[in-house]
Amino acid sequence: MASRNRVLVPEAREGLDRFKMEAAREVGVNLTEGYNGDLTSRQNGSVGGQMVKRMVEAYQKNLIK
């Protein structure tokens, strides 16, 4: 199945990949470069959830400024 996620700014792909790996480390999920189909939905969801949490925190900090 092809991914439906697409990066609106192609130059941001590398930064998004780094961000994803940082979020995975924070929640204790061992992501690898490339295929991660052996991970559970719960593990993948925790990475995505951590990414959203950090994005919301960053947005809130910018609102305060």
C-alpha cells in the first residue's frame, strides 16, 4: 500500500524524518531508516502522538510570545 502522506514542502523531508526519529526515541520505539512494518499500531501511534504533542507545545509557545 502506498503512503498517502505527502510533504507539502519537499525540502522539509529530512527535517521531518529527524523529528520523527527524535519522537520515537522519546517514547522508546526503535524506528529504523526504511521499513518499520514489524512495529505495532500502538508503537507507531505513540510516535505520531508524540510528534503532535510537541507541535502543539511549540505552537502554544509562539502564541504566548
